[in-house]
Amino acid sequence: MNDWLKRVIRTFETNPNWQYKFHLAAMMFWIVNFIVGTIVVLRYPAMWLSIGVYYVFALSIYANWTSDYTAVSATLAAMHAERILEELAAREGVVLATDSSPSDTTFHIVAEQAPE
């Protein structure tokens, strides 16, 4: 895989600002998609009958893929949360103290300013 593609994927997986912008653009796409679809259904019903089945099929595949990708992303985030927090803390000069007991899988993270 190309290095630039790896960077784009890594950015998408770890940068909430980029994710926000991407999903905001996707919301706008779906609003436009809804308007265009409504116009096609109301003004060109014969066209809708010919392409509607494939359109619904494609949306169904997309919806299933999206839900699985979301679950995978959440799992990856949970698996790598500590490492990501450590990287962010190192970048910001913050010391992280984690406290987790074997019976509790939740990490309690306390941020303190690093001594100068």
C-alpha cells in the first residue's frame, strides 16, 4: 500500500477533526441524494422502477458495510486507546497515570502537567 494512502487511512482512523469534516460532508451528500431521489420518484416513476431496485440494493450493501466498519473502528479504538493516549500525551507534554483493577476493564486516566 502506498505511504500516502496509509497516512490518509491513519488520519481517518485517529483524527476526530477529519472524521467530523468527512461525516459532515457525507450528511450533505445524503441530503442531496434524498432530494434527487424524491424528484426521480415523483417526476419519472418509470425511470425509478428501472433503477430503483439496484439503488435500494446498493444502499442496503452500503448500510451493512457502514455498520460493520463502525464496529471495527470502535473495536480498534478500544484496543489502541492507551497507545493513542500515550502518543497524544507525549506530543502535548502531559503525564498520564492509569489505574485499572483486574475486575474493572475501564481505565481511569489522570492527566498531570509534566515536570519541567
